[in-house]
Amino acid sequence: MLRFHPGPQKRWQRGSWPPLPVHATRLWPRRHLTRTARRRHCAVYCWTSEIANLRRSCLQARRLVQRARGRLNKGACQASYASARRHLRAAIKTSKRLCWSKLYDTVNEDVWGKPYETVMSRLRGPRANTPSSPTLVCRIVAALFPRLPDELALPPSLQAGAIIPAVTQEELQRACRRNKDHTAPRPDRVPNSAIKIAIATHPDIFLQVYTACLRTGVFPACWKRQRLALLLKPGKPPEEPSSYRPLCMLDTEGEIVEKIICDRLEATTESPTGGLSDYQYGFRKGRSTMNANVIATAREAIAGKRWSRGTKKYCAVVTLDVKMRSIRLGETTSTLRYAECARLSTC
């Protein structure tokens, strides 16, 4: 009788892994917590609960037709399936017609809303190719962003007893609403939807941080880091640095601070004692250069009678493409000091 004796057994023991380097430990949360999952398909714009119930009934009737092959009730099942399919198609057409009428009605209410986005999504051209040569990228960056000598720029001194008001929750919510959810990734790779949820959950933390930034006059250096995208202008040679339009994207947290400061500056400058002239247009709400130069001039030119010895004027519009690449911080600070907005400026 043969007997088999067990041989030497191999036991698995927990191995001692070498410790991870510091930079790998620091980057682990960013790599794993900012990993984006595959997005699910969005619902059709005309989809309703009624259509869902009709579709469910239609699929059930179709299964009954498929199972009734060679049976006596096949004709009744086919008639029921045809009726369910006819009701489903009628409901889809009715829902599409209602959605189109709603979209048509919202054109006058919100010019830059859903109708504008729908049309621009169809008219959008191919994506612009960014330069891939490192030498060309360095030359473009050196030309578009010239290095200036570092100047010590101190925040303007406050008046005696002046206190910068704290950031209110209304200001924070207003600045947060102006950030769209589906945008290009920022340098920190944190989506805007996550930041909005964090602000809605713990607004006191963000209010404390933003108030400290305004009162101390400090803009954190980590928020100054930008993600640069170079867009080639149509019809321009790709080897020239001036043929590219730079697009700099900041972290959303820093953009919220900028929007809060911008709202306070607008409230100060747009007041009756703000010092802005009524003839100053551009970068102002309701006072674009298009309204000032084109529409107003053309309306005045075509006013009155044009025949029977009436007035007849001609209108010419001349536009200048003025490039403003960079502004020194000292010039901005002096302008704010001249406008008596020292309490709103940061460095």
C-alpha cells in the first residue's frame, strides 16, 4: 500500500514593504480622490414619467407578441402592441412639441441661456491644436508673458479706525453661482461641483478664510498658480508667438475671491460718488462698447426722414484692436488709491 507523505509546506507571511517616499505619499490623495468616474448617459430632454410608463407597456406588449407565435391569441397581442406603440409615439411627439415651445419662449427671457448654448453646441468648430514643441512653447510664453523686475508692492495703508467688512454669506453664494459645474479641470483638479457642495455644507470655514484674505491683504501663492492653454488664432502662422491667444485658468477658490473683490469694486465705482463718467463704456454692466459706439450712433444716424427733403446722415464705425498684455501691480495699486478703494485691494 502506497502512502504519500506531505512535503514541505510553504507558509505565506506578511512581507515588509519598503516605506513610500514623501512625494508619493503627498500625491496619493490627489490621484485617488480626484479620479473621475465614467459619466452616465443623460436623460433625453423630452423624457417624462408618462413616456416611461408607455414605453414599459409597449415593451411588455412586444414580449407578449413574441411569445404568442403559433397561438390563437397572436392577432389580439399584435393589435395590443400596435396600439401601445402608437400611443408611445404620440406622447413623444407631444412632449417634443412642448419642449420646443418652452425653449422658444425662453429666448427673450434669457438670451445667453439654454437656447444660446444649444445653438452654439451645433455651431462649434473643431478644437484648436496646441503647440507640442517645447522650444516653441517656451518662446511663446517668453513673448506673451515678459519678465518684469520684481518690485516690493505693499498693500495701501488703511485709515485710522477703518475696518474691512467681513465677507457675507450672500456675497459668497453670489460668487459661487457664477462658476459653472462642467468646466475645464483646474490646476488642483477639484471639480466646481465638489467646491459648491463644500461651500453649501460648511460656509463658515470659507467665510473665515476669505475674510482673512481681505483683511490681511494677502492672496495665497498657491491660488496664483495657473494652467496655461495656448489657442491658435484662425488664419495666423503657427510659428509666430503673437498668433496664439493665452488662456490662464486659476483654481476655483482663488476665482471666488476675485469675484468677491470685483463685486465690491463695482458697488463702489458704480455709486454716484464713484467717479466714473457717464461716457465710459466697456467692462461695465449694461454699458458695453457695442451699445455705445455702434447701436447709439446707428440709431441717431437713421433717425428722421430720409426722403422728401428730410435729413440724411451716414454712419461710419472705426474699431481699434488694442492689446493689453500685462499691467504692473504698482499701477493697479496707485489707481485704487486714487479712487479711494484702498480697503478693497489685496496683494
